[in-house]
Amino acid sequence: LDENAGYSRGPSAVNTVSDEQLARDYPNVMAAGRFFGAAEFDKTFELGLDMVLDEMERLRDGANASQPSGKV
């Protein structure tokens, strides 16, 4: 999260890539860039948290399904 918050403050590279070069050479990065700005920070955080929690639930449910219930 700290790294994501840092992206919203602008580029940290010494030699930054121009918007024109970014759009030409890295269109997917250009398209995703807005999600790393301050305006989208909360949404990006919530999406990541939901993904982590969903995966934890999936693993838990899979572990529970593989254990015998003891019922006959």
C-alpha cells in the first residue's frame, strides 16, 4: 500500500518516460496508470483486499472439504 500511495505522488525515476512514449510503447501500462493515482487509491485498496479475502475463503473451504466429517 505504501508503494501504491507513492505512485500517486508522481514518477520516482530519474529519467521519466514521456506520455507519448508511454502510450506508444507501453499502452497497457498507460491504461492502468489511472488506478495508481490518488483518486483511485481507495478503490484499488478495496479490490486488492477483496481478492485476498476471497482467496483465503477459497483455501479455507477447500481445506474443510478435504477433511472427513466423521458422520456416517
